[in-house]
Amino acid sequence: MKALNISDPESMIPALHDEIRRSDQSRYDHRLHGVLLVAHGLTCPQVAAALGDAPRTVENWVRRFEDDGFAGLADGDRPGRPRRLDERQLAEIGSALRKSPKETEVGGEGVWDGKTLSSFVKRRFGVDLKVRQCQRLFRQLGFRRRKPRPLIAHADPEAQRAYKKTAKARPRGL
């Protein structure tokens, strides 16, 4: 039988590893294969070299499988850091953002920005969020920042309208 080869293995091996890490199910299958190879008599370092994982990782899979069976190979919860604001507080922030800052307890003129929202969250909920996190919060809640157009000092709106209507077109290139 003719030996089969993968064309361009240097780029395909990382792509295959990415595909394995893509979902919980594919990571579970990957661990199953590792434990199966150990069950067939390969050592953990040999399996690790073949699968592209660390030997300690394969050892952990085998221990978890021995302790908990197939459930030991499933992905565990990865809760991460708990949220600093709950759903009720986020809803309240969303409704506050629909008003001007002047209408809320923050007060002040102008529009909402990261600094203003940070101040509002600190006063209302006692949670200290930095300006950058507040900017992310705008996007998370479906808002986007719009700057008001500046008004030219002492500009006459009637003269501006008249100028726009009667401005003469200049020849191009001059």
C-alpha cells in the first residue's frame, strides 16, 4: 500500500489544532483519543508528542478518566471573573442613557461619555468602573457615541442659510 502524505504539513498541523480547539465536543474527542492511545500501551510523552500536547496534560486526562470516567474528560465550567453589575443594574443604566446626563443624578451638560457614565455608576451603584470599561458598556448596551456638532460663536443662522443657497460654484482646478 502506498504511504499517504499531507501536503504542506507545516501549515496544516496548526490548522488542525485550531479545529480541535474550536468546540467543546472536539476538545472532548481529542482527550478521548489521547486516553485511547494510552490504553493501547503508548506512554503519556509519546501520546503528547503525537497529539501536540504537553505530557503533563495527557497525564491529567488519564487521571481524570481513571477518577471520573468519561465525565472526567468533559470540559468543566469556566466561570471567569464575576460581573460587577447585574442585569437589573445594566437595565437601569440603559434607561439612564436614554436621558440626558442633566436629567440623572450625575447632572451636568452635554452628552454621555465614558467619564460621565463612570461617575453615574459610581454614585448610583457604588461600583468603580474605569472610563474604558464604560466605553465598552456603551457598545454592550447598544449605544454609540455621537459628538454634537460645534456651533460657531456669534454665527447668524439666517446668514448661513442664505450663504448655502446662494454660494457660487467655483470652477474646478483654480
